[in-house]
Amino acid sequence: MTLQRVWTRGAIYFVLVAFAAWYLMPIYLMLITGLKTYEQVGITKMWALPYPVSLDGFSQAWVKVSANFGNSIMITVPAAIISAFIGSINGYIFAKWKFRGSNTIFMLFLVGMFLPYQGILIPLVQTLMALGLYGSIVGVIFVHCVFGIPITALMFRSYFAGIPNELVDAAKIDGCGFFGIYRHILLPIAFPAFAVVLIWQFTTIWNDYLIGLIVVSNPRLAPVNVAVKNLAGTYTTQWQVQMSGALIAALPTIIVYLALGKFFMRGLLAGSLKG
Amino acid sequence: MASVTYDHVYKRFGDVVAVNDLTIQVDDKEFLVFVGPSGCGKTTSLRLLAGLEEITEGRIFIGNRLVNDVPPKDRDIAMVFQSYALYPHMSVYDNMAFGLKLRKTPKAEIDRKVKEAAEILGISQLLDRKPKQLSGGQRQRVAVGRAIVRDPAVFLFDEPLSNLDAKLRVQTRAEISKLHQRLGTTFIYVTHDQVEAMTMASRIAVMKDGLLQQVDSPQNLYDHPGNVFVAGFIGSPSMNFFDATLVEQDGKLFVDAGTFKVQVPDNKRSIYLPYKGNKVIFGIRPEDIHAAEYAAPGITPARVTAEVDVTELMGNEIFLYLLSGKKQFIARVDPRTRTHAGETIDVLFNMDNMHLFDPQSEKTLDAV
């Protein structure tokens, strides 16, 4: 390695490490604050390491948010799975059963991705009330499923578009109909797409705050993010509890990414791979 | 076992007419090959028959049954695709058994049929493998096997050899011919390769721009092309064409191409006489042009002097790229011929195999 290359390399690494540190700083602060006692927390002592280390913050936060943590699981798991399935069927149709105007309809689907939730809250609540779903966890699941359709349909459409049409033709000649092709041919080879979509939906729905806040007014039914926000008192905030709660709430998505992140990257590229 | 009938079939994609008034009768047990350049409508014609595209106008029969509105699975056909279209998540066995399973065929019968087909194709040892563990040639066999087990009335092939390397292609060509003899089923085969068409077909249907140009046996197509396109498409290298005039001199007919003038054999005189004085397209195949000293006896020769532009030694023959004036043409001559670029050489046209075409309609003026 020449001297110049060493310098270039060094500069690149320096910049990368600096960015990473900058990015991780809030998480670091969350962690050390969560491990402090109430007395150790303070804006002037922000960077001080916790001494003695205390898990009180975590145990207090867990008591307060664990029920809502369960709500979040009950919302996120079915909503992610249902929206993935609906998306896969939509994607299948848009990729393999093009009909007159299907591209226009698909474009309209995509518009759904860019709708700001805030803009549609009032009609959303009215619709849910009319359906009798307002105030229930089922209502939250329903909303997430509906809002999940554009992105899941897009992801599955891209994946299925990469699957040769001849495979569908062969299945037609072999005797498959519309659902037969989906069930016997596309579904079994759509595993990578499902992985990506499920991770995506899991993260998005888990991290939602607004829908959970609006659709269920009863705090006992609220998802974990709403409960974490409620940890903050009106006048004082126990920051070590607040930070612990936030870390607890973030844990599932972090685990999902750490466990399946490699798969996620592979899945994102799966459309370009050949079977 | 079934015949296939296209009756004035049209297929339009928007403003594009992919298949234009296709009428053709394919007999039972026949091996019909659709051939033509890409975009000529041959694959669309096959897909119409398979039911993978909807017919815009006209009727298609399999046997005596009108199949216009019959879904693909009920047409009693099987198809081999260019990409083989094997189901990637299924083993070779399951790929072949899939169609039978959907038809609720008893398990024992499926097993028997799959093993029998695997035996015929020599893939018995591959039944547990997944498609991605197979070579191109093996995949191709599985695709054929998947069609065989179905025991269809008509086999459809869509360029099944184009993904194989040259050597394997020649070998598989012969195997498909053998399979046709063995199964005694109607085969309909699409290819852009005229050699495949010539070697395998009982009849060839030449298509261009959605229009059927000519249907005939390979030999007849070669000997009696109906128009300039077919004449140029069948045979390799292509037939040479010259703009010429048909003139009479001293009671004899001549083709006058400007830079050379060759006599029409007496036995063809009466056929071409009505076109005397007309502009014509004169066609002669490279294999009907001989180096003067090695010309076969018994031909009706016409001597032409030309300049050698390029020589290509093929081993068993030489391709000479010749110039007559500015017009280039090709001759396939005896490998003993000694010549080199820049030299002037005498070649003999075998006028027994000459062709004339009308320059406007491009249709043949030969006796049909």
C-alpha cells in the first residue's frame, strides 16, 4: 500500500466512524440514562457514566408498558401478516394479470403511500365508527392493513415481475387457474419477498404512534409507543424510566433487524436474482 | 392424436397485427415447423393455439373441436418453452408430475408415467434434483418430459433449442425427431432457425410480418420458393438475387443482369417466355454456382466472369464472395478451387436451378 492510499483509507474511515458515532449517540445516551438512578440524571451530568448501575428504570418502565407491549404484539403480528398476504395477491395481479387500466389503478395504489396520515384522520375515525371498529385493537389492525396495501403491493409486484411469464404459462397449461398459479407456483417461491415485506411491515406498524393514539382512546388498549410517551409526567419526567421504556419499545425491531438484516438485504435484491 | 386447423386467424395487439389471416391445416401426426425472423408472428401463432393469447378473429380447431374459448388446460396440449419454465421449487419428479396431480391422476399411474418418460429421455437418475442443479441440456429434457407425461394430442415447442450450445442443439434436434417418430403425435414447433426447420419438419410454414408466406415440405420449399423472402430465408448462405431483364435474342431467352448475360435453358423457355422484355429478379443459390474446372457434369452451365472479393475456407467447401460489377454474390465452390482475393475467376451458374421473381410482387415466375 502506498502512503497516499493509507492516507485516503484513513480519511475515509475517519469520516465513516464519525458519522456512525454521531448516529449512535442518541442510543448511547438512552442506554446510559436508562441505567442511572433518578439522582444521577441531569442535563449537566448527561455524559457521565451511570455509577452505580441501576436497573430500576427498566423495571419501573416494564411495569408500566408491558401490557401495551403485549398490545403492540397483538396489533403488529396479525397486521403485518395480513397486509403481506393482501399485498402479495395485489402484486400478483398487477404483475401477472394485467388488464385494461391496471397500470393506472396501480398508480392510484401508489398515491396511497404518499398520503399523510394526519390529513385523513377525521374521515378515518368516522369510517371506523361506522364499521364499529373504533376504539378496538381490531380497528388498529384494520387501519394498518389498509395503509400497508400500497407498499406491500409494490414490493410484491416488483418481485413477481421478475419471475418469468413462461412459468405462469406453463402452470396454465398444466392445469392451474388464477388461484392455483398463486398457490402452487408463486407463493412457494415468494419466500424472500415475504421476508422483506414482513420485516418492513413489522417495523412500520410497531413504530406507529399516530394511529394507535387516535384509534384507541383507552390507554389500556394503546400500543407500546403511546404508553412510552405517557411515561412522561406533566411537570416532571423520570428520564431514566422514559429512556428505559423507549429502549424496551425499540427492542423488537432491533432484534428483527439484527436477526434478519442479512436476509433483508438479500430479499431487497431478490427480484434481480434468477431462480 | 389430432389435427390442428387455423381458420382465418387474426391477432392484434393494439394497432399491431401480429398474426394476419392465418389459415393452415396441420394433419394428425405431422411435424409442422413455423419459421421466420423475430417478430414474424410465429410464437404468437403457437400461443394462440395453446390458449395463452386470445384470438382476435377467426377460429382454431384441435381435431374437430373449436377451441377458441377453451382454457389452455382443457385443450389437450403440452408445451415446451424456450426458457423451459421449470418450477424452481419442485424436484424434477414433481415438475413432471404436477400436471397429472392437478388432473387427479391416480398416484400409481403418475409414478409409472413419470418413470417411463424419464426412461425415454435418460433422466431417471435426476428425478430428485431441483432444476437449478441441472445443466441446460438436462433442463431441456425435463421440460420435454413434462410434456410427454401428459400424453397430449398436440405437442407445442417454442424455440426449445435456442438456449443450448451448438453441439447439443444438433444432438437434441435428432432426439426430437426420434421422439416424434416414437410418439406418433402431432408436433408444432416454432423456431427462427431455418436449419432446425429443414432437418425436422414434415412441413414448414414460413412467416413474415404476421403473414404466412408459404407452407410446404422442406424439399419443395428449397426447390420451389414461392417468393423472394422464402427463397432468401431457406438455405444458407442465402440465395443470390440480381436485378435483371429477360430478353430474347436469336430465338433464345437470356437473363441480362447488366454485367453478365446468361441463357435460360430450353426446357424453361416456355415458362418464362410470357415475361419477355420484363424486369425480373434473378435468383441463384450459392451451391448452384461452381468453379468452372470443378463443375459437376450434367448441369446446364452458364459462364460468368467475376472478381474474387473474399474467400472463406470451410474445409469441405469454400465460400467465395464474388463481385460482378458492384454487385456482390456468394458461391459455394469445390475446396480444391485455387483462387485469391482480387483475382478474376470464371464460375458456372447451374441454370437448371435458376429462379425468377417479379420485382413488384416479389412472387415467383417459376412453374409451380
